[in-house]
Amino acid sequence: MSSSEVFRRACGLFPTGVAVLTTRALDGTPHGITINSFSSISLDPPLVMVAIAHECPFLNHFETSGFYAVNILREEHVDLSIRFAELPEGRFTGVPWRAGATGSPLVEGVLGMLECRTVQALVGVGDHRVLVGEVVEVGIGEGRPLVFFWSEYTRLG
């Protein structure tokens, strides 16, 4: 097994939540991707960070919009996670959403939502771009989180 495979397996031992990161292109078209590289980094001011692969076809939209939303998925949302990870086009087709205060798409029925204004884009961070966002709006739903552990979806005990 290569060192990168061992690294990936070791990181897979750390359970993470799953979210759909959304934004809108300058023409208003909604875009979204499934992420688990998300973390809060400051309470005052409220800041979060997300990581987007350089090869992501929507990276430019996240960088140019100046805003994004983190839609935290519930355990029932495996299908949404797969849709926003694998579907090349039409990811929002049939998915109920509304524009938030920033214009970013907010997926209906999620566990939580964080609307963010991008305050910094970190380049040269391996094979990902890291966007630091100041949280400008928060929404909290109900349910239990969708969890990813050891390369598969799981539920909390």
C-alpha cells in the first residue's frame, strides 16, 4: 500500500460530518458540492473554513461569488450527499432550496446552515483551496447528523 493510501486510511479513522457547500455563479446559477473538509475556527468573529479540491469544476464560482453556505446534512440525506458528490450537472434539479441572505442556496430540511462571506482564500495548500468565511447568518434544524467514517456513511450510536 502506498504512503498516500495509508494516509487516506488513517484520516478515514476520524469521523466527520457531511455537508453540501453551495454558492451561486455571477449569472445566478446555483452550484453545490459535498464536503467533509469543514471546520469552525473562531467564535469572535465567527469564522469557518472549507476546503475545495483544485480540480473541482465549480471552484471558480466559489471564489468569485464572495459568499457560500454550508448546509449540514441529516442522517437521512445520504442521497443528497451522493448527488452533490457525483452528478456532473443538474445537482439542484428536484432539490428544494431557497436563496439565503447572501444569495447562496440553502437546502431545505438540513440539520443546520451557515451562510458565509469569504474573507480569505488560501492558495498553495496541497491539492485544495481553503476558503475562510465569516458567518453572517445561521439556521438550525432538527435531527441527527450524517456521519462519514472509514470511507462509508454511518450513524451515531
